[in-house]
Amino acid sequence: MSATSASSAQFPCVDWLFLDLNSYFASVEQQLNPALRGKPVAVVPVDSDTTCAIAASHEAKKYGIKTGTNIGEARRRCPDLITVMAGHDMYVEFHHEIIKEVERHFPVQDICSIDEMACKLDPPRRPLDAATSLAKRIKQGLRDRIGECITCSIGLAPNRFLAKVASDMQKPDGLVALLPEELPGRLLEMELSDLCGIGRRMEPRLHACGIRTMAELWAADRETLHRAWGGVVGDRFWHGLHGGPTEEEVPPTRRTIGHSHVLAPELRTPPAAGVVARRLMLKAASRLRRMKYHAGHMHLSVRVEHGPRFEAQARFEESADSIVLSRVLAELWQQVMSQARWQRVKKVSVTLFNLVADSTPRQLELFTPAAELAAKEQRENLSRILDDINQLHGRDSVVIGFTPDTVRTFSGTKIAFTRIPDREEFQE
Ligand SMILES: [Mg+2]
């Protein structure tokens, strides 16, 4: 052992703390309803035996029930299974409270999903004992201030990738450190497919490169992984695995806002689907205004019930006005549905592009008469007032172009695993 690694082994350090909440949705349900604690619980999106679990409590996991398990099958494995309808707004509410609690101890650098976050440690927190005690304080804080059912597994490691791997090694309530000088160490206990980035399609490609075990993956050189992944993703993976610095993603500037929805059978007729499209667009427009952007490009995509996808798009002068955007959508809808020969619609997606910040002076305005500009501003203010009313009095209190009850049930804010909905969206 060289002098440097001997001294770093005496004072082992880690750079990242990765926190993964255990059985998140199910734990929130158990927190809210003590009758569910200690019991096998599956969280479901709809009340039906043909649906799949979107989360399972620790107790249900002992029966092999996990995210994606069919509920009929889950009941066969565990007749006492309790199913609970997902309450996504509560999960988001808890998410924000949990972030706040973690940040009482240390700033969160990346929110990776609704139940995962990462902190890049500062020099005083890098020594292993300091990082470990920070992790313990966070765990205790979650139990004391968020709820006794809210537990997490924390990984400590030289980079974010390995910290996430470490957080997966012990569940529930885990705390695992992977030290640079001990690598590969406990990594060798894992299967290739346990690693984030090695999915069903990647595994056979690694096999083709002669890599079947973690030891072989560890021994592989960077060029081999480059070849296996077919590009720089492989190089990044190699750096990540070996504890090197990885490019930790900076949140990209937002370039699109979109919503899509798979329609329930009763909403698949073209008129009902048209209302759904409008609703999705208005929801996107509210977000656009809240984020203080204007959009200059709209894309509409429609998948018909037993057939292909049809799409149309339009560019227009940047706007955040629901009425202007509604007109654009109405035209796109006519185009798409005539291509689709007005068949029944299975899925609708509306996306706004070419986003510019409100503060960016827009070209056309230089040439627009003052009266017209004032009228435009008035209309945008009207849209903002509608947003405020909907925030105050609940989603669909005021809408443009359809009666609120037509589609009250369809546009529930869904959990996006890559994007946490803002609290406001539940009212939009
Ligand atoms: Mg989790």
C-alpha cells in the first residue's frame, strides 16, 4: 500500500450522500393510517384485481410483492394483502416536507425522483465519521418530524453513482459507505442488473463483451465499456463505477412543457377526447405562466385506439395566453383528427416548445402597436387571474371552453418519476 492510500485509509472520506426512501408510497399510507402499520399493503392506481401495485410495504415485499406485481397474483401470494388507492397529492406533500427536513441538516443538490435525493458533501462533512453522523441525524429527523414510518436507506461514496448503489445495498433503513480505497469491496456482492444503468437490454450486450459478473465488470477497461454501451455513456459508467468524478448533471434549462394522458374508454370518442386535449393544454399553459415563460410552438399527438399515432404542430408568436393557445390547439386538433379519420382516441399529448422567459424582450413586440400590446397583456392577465381562482377554489373552478364536469376525473396529476409535480399542479 502506498503512503497516500495508507493515510487516506486512516481518514477515509466520502463526497456524496444519496438518500432513497423505503417503500415510499406505502410508508406514507402507513404514516397517515396507523391501521395499515405492520401490515402487507399494496398501493394501486385503480381499484381492480387486474391492475398492478405501484408500491408495496416492507411487509408485502416479504411475499415477493413489489412495484409492478399484478394485484390478482399478489392476493394469491398474500391473502391478507390490503390495497390502498394512491393519493399522489399526499406523496408530493410529504416529498416537499421531507426535502425541507433533509435541508435542516444539509442542502440537497439533486432531487432525483419523488423518493430519491443526493447531497454533495462539503469538506467538513467528508470524513466518514462526519458523513455517517450527518446520515444518522437525517434519519432521526425524518422519524421525529415527518413520521415514524418514513425510513430511508442512505449511501455514502466518492461519487453520486456509487452513493446510489450503496443506498440500494441495505433495505430498509440502511446506511452503507463505499470507500474509494476499499473498492471494489462490497460491489462484488451485487449482480450486474442491480446497477442503475444496466437494464434488460444492456445486460446481453455486456455478456457479448465477456462480462457476466461484477468482478468481470470491475476488471473491464474503459474502452471495453465504451464498446459495450456504444459510446461515451460507457466511459461515464466506467468512471462512475471506479469512484472517479462523474459529470453530475446540471439541471438543463427547460425547453418544453407537456402533458399526456391515456384516455379511459368512456372518453375515447372524438368530442370527449377533444376536451381532454384542451384540458391538457390549459394545464400546460398554467404551468407555463407559473414558471414565467411564453411558448412559441405547440405539438399535438394523438394515438387512435387500435392504430398509429397522428401529429401536427404549429409555430406562433410567443404567448402565455390560454385563449391564444386554445385557438392554436383547435386548429391542430382539426388537422390531426381529420388525418385520423375521427377514430376513437386512446392517448393525447400536448407539448409547448420554444419557451422564452417573460423577461426576454420579444422581437415582434417592437413592431406591435401599443393598443394591441395592451390588449394582449390584458388577456394574459385574465389567464393569470383564472390560475389564481383555480388555485384558491380548486381545479376547474373556472375553465375556458368546456364545462367543468365533463372531464373532472381524468386529468389527475400523475406522479412523474423524473419530475416532481409542484403543489400548485394539483389545482390546475
Ligand atoms: Mg425508494
